[in-house]
Amino acid sequence: MIRSIIIFLFSLQILYSQNISLDSDYSKNWLNHINRKTIDMKGALYEAIPGGNWALIQGSSPFFLIRQYKFLGARSDFQAYYSHQRPISEFYDNAPSAGIVLVEGYSIKGSTITRYSKYVARYNDRVDDWNSKNTVEKDGRLIAKSNASWGTYPVPQPEDINWAEGDYAGELY
């Protein structure tokens, strides 16, 4: 019982310390900074709509054609978490047509946007563990086993973002 309470409090502390709620001052400042601005992601134009989501208004994206990035919250005035959905079949042959929600981090410095789409080692370890039980590799491709446990696939969370490895994503206008 005490162990459960300690784990619960530790989990709460992690969420609180990351301050990623939509009601946090960081999120409010992020929203004020980007509201109704255009995000040029290498030719794909998105508009930051009220509420923080980025909606595709023109073009095609080199990061796959994602119609909308959903705002999850900010971790600082200039760093925020977004999610979007992609077909799981992009990652695994023989996968169902269902989508997977991916989480990414974005930061703004001046007008430059940096994208953080890589994950920390502990998340990658969870994916590797899932892969070892649910896939086989053939010709460099991962093929899902017919009995793959998609319900246990480790969906990334905001705390899984690797903020040490970002790539240029575009410009904010």
C-alpha cells in the first residue's frame, strides 16, 4: 500500500515538474506567442489556431502530410509538446490499418522552429522489448507477427521526448 502511494506521488511530481498542463503559465505564454501565426515547415504552411493546434493551410510536408498537430502543453515559454497521428503500417509490415499517436517537442528561438522527434533511451528500450516479442526482421524491415499485441505497444508520452536532439523544422511568421 505504501509502495503504491509512493509511486503515485512520484508520478504526480514528474507531471507537475514538467508543467505540461494546458492551464500552466508556460502554455498560456506559448499560446499568446504563436496565436494566428503561420508556421512554414519547409514548404508546408500551418496556422496556429486558437487553442494552440497547428492546422495545415497549404502545401505538403517533408514530415509526412500531417493535417493537424494537436497542442498538448508547454514545458517552458518557448518549448511545447504536440501530437499527431500516423499509420502504424509506416513502421511495421503486416500491421493493422490503425494509427498511432506520436508526440513531438517543438521549440522557438527568434523565428526558428526546432523539432524534437527522437525519444530517450528508456522509451527506445520499451519499443525494442515490444519488437522482440511481436515482430521479426526480414531484409531490414520489421514484420509484425500475426499475433502481435498491439494493445501493449508503447505509445510515446511527453516525458519520452529527447530534448537534446533537435532538427530544424521551419520558421514562424
